[in-house]
Amino acid sequence: MSVSGFLKFTLLLLVFLMIAPALIKNIYTNYQEMIKEKTRIAVITIEKTLTEAEPYTEQLTKQFKNNDIKAIVLKIECGGGAAGTSQTIFNELKALKKQYPKPVIVFIENVCASGAYYIACAADSIIASPSAFIGSIGVYIPHPQLNEFIEQFKIKYSVIKTGSYKAVGDPFLADSPEQVAMLQELTNNTYEQFVNDVAANRSKLSRATANIWAEGKVFTGAQAAELGLIDKVGSPTTVEQELRERVAIVGEIEWVKAPKPSSFSSFFSSFEADSLASLIVEKLHQTPLLRTQG
């Protein structure tokens, strides 16, 4: 070996000896992290207006079927939405819990109202911050009436239909007493289903006292705890304590968070929302959507 080659080899050896301790320490740390025992808990966030059940039911199904997931935390920040969507997620959550038994804990930081609370009732425990808004157990049908407005501009509007109730909800037509009664029956029936499911799933609530905790009323987390709408007031630490009471936690908790829509998909979802809004405007003669939104 030449003198220059020897010097190069010596220099490389010195550099290696300088970085080797840090490199070995880093490898050891990563290896220790890999072999460390952990308990995997899934976290699913429910937010914005509920208009479609599938994204949530898919996430729930995936986490319930995953044997590595020992429990599920639903983080709810939602004021409600469509009645059918809320009820579908509620029923699917109940079915999955029965088929793949796992604890489900709900945590509410700010708001869990109406259809979102419907979903929360399927959980094993509901924890909320003391000042969170809880409840709004009720149903409504948004129904603007614009017939007098267009008459001011001498605009004539008519619908050729078959069936006395077919154009019910059209904002440009005056509702008959029979049509109003039918819409009221729809909200009444949906409300009864809502209240019955809440009472059946919340042990401290009775159907006989629904006038106290339902009727569209909204409560703080502290008030909701007193009524039995939730189980505890607290924070994420309270959620972790609740999990440790229900699950045999081995090692540390690894929070497995469901991925949120990317900005690319969100970009297209905004077009869907705009298209939906346009469709609603164009199809206002159709029966309006039952809402459980607070």
C-alpha cells in the first residue's frame, strides 16, 4: 500500500471511529423501540356535517377486524347531520361491537350534538370536556317557503304531479294542511326512533323522562354528566385512564390514527359539495331531507 493510500485508509478509519458510537446508539435505540411491547388503540375522528356513512363505517370495520387493535377511541367534533347517516353509523357500530367485541370510548372536546350524539350512544363510555356542548336530541326538516316572494314579481309557478303529497316541500308552493301533517309525522317518527335508541343505550336515561334530556335541548359537558348523557368529564388523560380500566394495556399505548382525506381528495370533495348545493337548488320540489343536526 502506498503512503497516500495508507493515509486515506487511516483518515477513513478515524472518521468511522468518530461516528460509530452515535451510529451504534441510533441503531440500538431504533431496535429497542421496535421490540418494545405496545398496545395499539385506534383513533377515529368524526367531524363536519354527517352526510355519508360509508367513510366512517369502512374505518370502523377495518379497526374492529384488526386483531392488533385492542380498543377504539372515537374523537367526535360534530354538530350532527342527516338522520339516516347518523342512524346507519350507530347501527353499524352496534353490530361491529357484537361481532368483534372491543371497548369503544368517545371523547368530545367541543361539540357532540344531535346525529353525532346518536353515534356516541353506541359507545361503552362517553367522556367530554366540562364546557363542551352535548345533546340537541331532536329532528327537523328544513323547509323554506318562497311562494309569496315570487308572487311579488308576478312569477307564476306550477307543478304537474300525480299524488296529493308528491310536491310536498316544494318552497314555491303553499303546503296543504295534509302535507304539513305528513311532514310532522316524519319528524315525529324519526324523533321517536332517536329517543328510544338513546334511552336503550344510556343506562341512566329513561324514555319517560325524555322531556328533560331530549326535546332538542343542549347541555354543557358538566350538565350532561349529571343527567347521564355522558359518563365523565375530563381530558385525553381521562380517556387513557378509562382504557386502562377496560383493556389489559401491555407496555405503552400506540395510537393508530385513521388517515384523513388528502388535500387532493378534499379539493374534489369541494366540487361535490358545490354540485350537491346546485342539485338541491334545482330539485327543490323534492321531499326535503330529515335532519338531526343541532
